[in-house]
Amino acid sequence: MKYYSNLIKKKKYCTLLLCFVIGIIVAFCFSMTIGVLWEFFEYGADTYLKLDMQKDRIISRISSVELNSEKINKPITIDNIKSTQINSENGTTTIEGGYLDIGINDTMKDLFVNFIGAICFSFIGFLYIKNREKYKFASNFIPIKEK
């Protein structure tokens, strides 16, 4: 990051504020990318290793365009689902209490928490770069090579 910061600072048209903004954007995008890669890992583990990393949830409401009998792009909503019945070669399974959501709620909650964290730590990084003496909190997370 320091290399890129110095590279940007060498350009005459780059103001100090612009360098900070670019640093914040890079930190935010890096944090979000790590979160997305984690979700790919969870999906792969669930799909290929048959794990349940993307936690399933029982929900009582669904909305989908697949339920539309006219096959138009207008979602149909089903509220107050009490149970769901799954028929397979192994027999019938009944899920009491609603519909089994297969991980999208978990993924979206994870990405939302990642988004909040990325904003917070990008802001903390910005404050640290702007005034290292006043905002020493961030230095606790920066590894320093001992001599």
C-alpha cells in the first residue's frame, strides 16, 4: 500500500486528499473481496463436501417469479408458511414451521456485516494515515518487522 501511495504522490495532479480517498477505496474493495471469497469457499464446501457452512434457515415467507403460472417476471409471494413437504426417492420429509431457505439469508447477512466492517476499518485507516499521533488505535493492527 505504501508503494502505491508513494507512486500516486509523485503525480503532480494528485492532491493529498485524493491519495487518502484512493487508499480508502482500495482498503474497502480489498475487504469486500475477502468477504466474497469467503462466501465462495462456503458455497464450495456446501456443494462438494456436503457441509452446511451456509446455514439453512426456516422462513415463513417466500417470493419468487418461479411461482408465477403466467411465466412473467412478476414475483408471487406466499406468506405464513406453516410446513413444507419434500418428496424424494428416500421418502417424504416434512419441515415444520415454514420453508427451508438454503443459505441465501446467511450469505447476505455475512456480506452485510463484511460491508459494515470494511467501512469502519477503511475509516479508521483514513484517520490513521491523516494523523498517526492522534489515532494510534490502528497501529495495533499493523504488523511491524522487528530489527
